[in-house]
Amino acid sequence: MNNGEMYHQHSDLQFRGGCSLMHEMLKPKRGESILDLGCGTGRLTMQLASLVGDSGRVVGVDPDPCRIAVAKEQLTKTNVDVPVVFRLGSIYEAVRFGQFDGIFSNYVFHWFERTERAEMMQKMYDCLKPGGRLTFLLEPHQPQRKFIIRDAVRLAMPTVDEEYASGMKMDPPSVWLQHCSTAGFAVELSQVVEINEVEQTLEKLLQVVEAAIPNFKSNMLQDNDLQTLKNRYKSGNGDEVVHTITLLKVSARKPLTP
Ligand SMILES: C[S@@+](CC[C@H](N)C(=O)[O-])C[C@H]1O[C@@H](n2cnc3c(N)ncnc32)[C@H](O)[C@@H]1O
């Protein structure tokens, strides 16, 4: 199974977060055009399409060829006409589709290189119609104890720089809000939420981590590493484990007049 297929199977956590972001913050309307930036295998893109309907339009872009291939395959399996196109790429490819009413981006911004963030935000601004909204969810810097990605990556790659090993560039919420303001967005709503997530077993939780973190494979962990994680993450209910995720959710708007 390649990482695209694996992510498709083990991304319920991201899917749930994305659904709440979509319904609580983006609130797509019929007829709108929406860009799903970093759409992965397109699960949420298809939800966006059902909300904008036939008169609307959704574009999903992602730079990962395995994930975009799964998204395209899923689209061909859908028998009904859905107003979606999937493209390999990022915001630079999305600009070819004209301006959008909204940009939706779920669990993506913490993957941007710090050196490219300002330009990416500026391109997102350019990609939106005046009054258009940018809605995103990311994992900010999180000092809390039960952060499975940090612990799994530290144990699996003890000699590798943690940020390099996970690939995630995590910064405090204030940094992200400043990026929005610098690009010209008016931040209308921002929330930091902490969620406790339960998985039936540690093995299942590690599959979720493996699907999300390209450099990490569960088989990099030794038996004693697995025991350390079991002790730290056990919920007290059989083999069940519990971990904590901190999320930053933001809704920002491009002003009607610059
Ligand atoms: C955790 S997945 C989220 C996928 C999807 N949004 C979801 O919620 O299921 C993060 C995605 O961000 C994509 N990504 C990484 N860097 C990106 C960039 N510079 N521009 C757009 N997408 C990017 C990755 O390829 C990956 O599919």
C-alpha cells in the first residue's frame, strides 16, 4: 500500500477536524467556488463539492502525487457529476483557475517551509475574490505532554532533528495570525482547541502517525519504545490509548477594498 492509499484509510481524525472547520467556519454556499489547498486524497474536497452543488466549483490541489492519484481515482468511481477537479501542485497551480469565493485548508499550513509562507499567503490573497474568505486549521507549537507525533518520532529517530524528522514546522498561533495580517487579511475568528482523541490500540494510533508523517514508519520502533508509548498513552481502559491534539482554526477575509 502506498502512502496515498494509507492516508486515505487512516485519516478519519483529519476528516473529522475538516468537517467541523467546514461547517463552523467556512460555511460554503450553493454556487460558490472553493479551493481546497493541500486536499490530500480529496475526502473533504468531495464534501465541499456536495455543499456548493452543480452551480458551484471546487478545485483540490496537492503536491503529493500518490495522494492526488487516489483523489482522482475516487472521483472517477463517483457515478454522479461532481463539480470537482484535482490537480497536482499547490497555490501556484491554483491561480490558473481564476479567483475563488473561499480557500479551505485542513492540516496543511504546518507543512509549508517557513521561507515560503509569506509568498504562499500572498498568493492565497491574490487567489480570492474581494470579500473572499480563507479558512484553515493547523497544528501550532504545542508544549503538552501527550503529543504522539513528537514522542513517536523522537523514539524512532533519536539522532535526527525533531522538526526535520516529523517535517512539521510548528509555530505559536500568534505567528500564523501575523502571517494573515501581513498578507492583507482581516482575521475574523481564531480559536485554539485541545482535543483528546481515543484509539482502540497503540498500533492503530501509530498507523495514523505513519500515514501522516512521510519519514516515520511504525517498524522503526523497538519493543521497549512501544512499551514506553503504551505506558504514556494508556487510557486505563484495556488496550485503548488516548492522545491530545492542539489545533488552531482561523477564518480570515480579504477586504472588499484593498
Ligand atoms: C495531513 S495532510 C491533509 C490532507 C487533507 N487536507 C485532509 O485534511 O485530509 C497534509 C497535506 O498537505 C499537503 N502539502 C504539503 N505541503 C504543501 C504545500 N506547500 N502546498 C499544498 N499542500 C501541501 C501534503 O501533500 C498533504 O497531502
